[in-house]
Amino acid sequence: MTDSPGESERYKQGLKTRRSVLGDAHVDGALQRETSFDRPFQQFITEGAWGTLWSRPGWTKRERSIVTIALLAAQGHYEEVAMHIRATARTGATKEDICEALMHVAVYAGVPAANHAFKIAKAVYAEMEGSTTAGGGKDEKRTA
């Protein structure tokens, strides 16, 4: 799907917001993989999730990012957790923000969900930082 003049204003806003959160490369890739089969779904999420919800006033992208990651982790949508952890580079949510959100997941949605989400977050942060360890930081002590 392209940003053609025939697209709705909500779609155009959604595409702009989606790009600002997920990045051009991610959005371009999703649009290139789009087929006539999933085109209605892609339009729906671009207009609904990105053009309506993520574009609403009141919360910052940072706040939306934190809540989104917690909800995705609580529901076990780990591929989406990884995608939204990567997006924190553009939303302003910090590692500390995400740690706190995942602590809430542990209490309100279960330790196994949070445990797996922490594992994913560590790997994604390490990838983002160019690290070869899943810990993602020099302050982490290794034990035998």
C-alpha cells in the first residue's frame, strides 16, 4: 500500500505516526510484503492503531510505548514485544521504563510472562547496543 492521494487522512496520519515509532525501514518492509489478501488488515491497523490510538493527544509516544510493551508481554506476544523494544530508540522509553513495566507484568500477568519478556528485552537491547552478550550492559556481574 502506498501513501497515495486516495488514502484517508486517518491513514496518512497513521502512516506518519507508524513511521515515527517503528522507523521507515520497518514500515517500508511491511508495505512491500503487503498483498491483496492482507491489504485490508494493514489499512485497518494503520488507521486504527496508528492513525487513531497512537496519534491521540494526552499521552506521549514514550508513555504509549511503555504501556504497549507491558500489554504485549502480558499477553505473550513476544515478537511484537521485540519490535516495540526496538522502537524505544524513537519513542524515548528508557531501559529503566521498560524494566518497571515488566515488573508490573510479573505481578499482574504472571512471572513466566515477565521472565520471557525480560529475556527478549535483554537480547534486543544487546542487539541495539551492538553487544554480543544478552545482558546488554557492563554493570551486569557474571556468576558461575
